[in-house]
Amino acid sequence: MTFALRPDVSATDTEYGMVLLDEADGRYWQLNSTGALVLRALLEGATSQQTAQRLSERYPALPRERAADDVAALVRSLTAARLVVTA
């Protein structure tokens, strides 16, 4: 599954992660550095499994199963908020 930001959503990197602006309704969403890492990986074409692997490599104390659950939870949240679309 491939992810993309909706056309009316813009993303800006910050010192602490990333901010998403839904230009359709003016709402802002803030991602911490881990959430930003996950979203960047998905937007670059990584699968959810590959993204979970990246997380567990970056944070060795994080079990891969937990990383996969965290990636899935963020994908659900971003999809529910209508910030991303899937292809």
C-alpha cells in the first residue's frame, strides 16, 4: 500500500518532528520525531513492515512487534483524520 498526503494537506518539518496543516479546514496536526520518521518513510514508499523495521533499528529497545503496532496505529489515525490517502 502506498501513502500520500491529501492534496490540500501540507507538511513542515520542525525542531520536534513535523506539523501537518489541513488547508481545507485550517486544522493543524503535530507529530513528534518518531511519528515524523514513520510518516516520511511511508510517503517515500516504504511499506508498513519496512517502516516498523526502521523504527526497531533506530530504537533497539523497541521490539519489532511493538513497532509494527505503533506504525499501524499512526496509519489508522492519519487515515481517520483524512490527512493521507492510500493507493
